[in-house]
Amino acid sequence: MSERGSPRRFDSHRFADAGLLSQALTHRSAGTPHNERLEFLGDSLVNLFIAEALFARWPQADEGALTRARAELVRESALAVIARELDLGAQLTLGPGEMKSGGHRRDSILADAVEAVVAAIYLDAGFEACRSAVLPWFQAAMDALPPPNKVGKDAKTRLQEWLQGRQKPLPVYALMDESGDDHAKVFRVRCTLTDPPLETEGEGGSRRAAEQVAAESALDSIASIVRRTS
């Protein structure tokens, strides 16, 4: 499908071939040509753009940290957030079944459409123009990343690694309270460390969530202790 001569703008990019954008926004349920092949190409482009940006942003980070950060930025739910910021759902062409089931709101469809649009921009204008148009979509999420050594690791894992790295006893988590109705439970958990001697508490909608909050509090307390004694 080609619509040359009918330029169409998407975010900051003005398409010379509006047909590429139309295809990128067409789900397979709506017939052909649809966006699956574009998704394939766009996935590789997004991974390359983000890998390159992280490589420049974190010159001291190791491969593991860079890989975890990239995975955090390009995961399905993260791409769906970008799609919603770009109001992509309202622009999708879906088949009757997908329209009826709310496909324009589904993370998987939105994420695939983002990748397809990236590929469409690349085919329309080339690598540099595509990178310039696409990277700003990820800027806020990139700025919100934790330090390289903390990316992709939850609080309990980070606390355990900190203690193990110093040959200290592991934390003990204990359920202190469970309240609320079945559909709105609140769990309160205590995290106890013997070295350094420390107790923190956390609340959450599940025991695991409460343990994560308690572990994060313990890490904050340890950081304060380290700062005072250094």
C-alpha cells in the first residue's frame, strides 16, 4: 500500500510515504497488508537505539547491567506506556473482533504497534531520522532508571547480595499482621538483620510485596549507616 503525495505526520515525523504509517497501524485482524513484518524490523531497531543510548549514558556499566536496563525499557508494558502517550490506540485499524474486545487498549497490540511505527519511520526516512524521532519517546523512562548496579533487581535480591558480599547473616522476614477483606488484603512484614542490627517493616497487598517494601527500607537504613560512618 502506497500513499505517496499524501504526507502524514506522526508525532515529530512527517511521512513521505503515508502508506507505511497506515500499514504500521493495521493489526493482522484487519487483513493485509498488516504490521507484523514491520514489528519484526522495529523490534531490532528499538533494541539497537536503546543499547546505543545506554552504552553512551553509562560508560562504566558492565554487560549485565546494560542488558537488564535495555530489557526494562523495551519490555511490552513499557512500550505500551509509550503507545498510550502517543495516543496510538485511537489510530489503530483493527478487525471487528479485536475492536469489540478492546484490542486498542491491550498492551501486546500497543507494544507491537510502537515497534511497527519505528520500522515505518526507518523505511520512510532512514536510520538517523528514525533514531532522532524515536529516542525522545524513551527519555523519561531512561531518566527514571535506577543506578546501573540496581537495574532489574528487586529490593530483596539487592539486600541479600549486599549481605552475602560481606559474609553477613541473611535477613529474616516475619509476617506481623494481615488485615482487610479478601479482595483488599493488607500484609505487614518485619525484616530483621543481625549485622548490622536492624529492624524495618513494610506493608503491601501481598506478603511478597510487603517483604519488598521492608527490604527497601532496610537498604535505605544501611545506606544511612554507611554514610554516617564513612
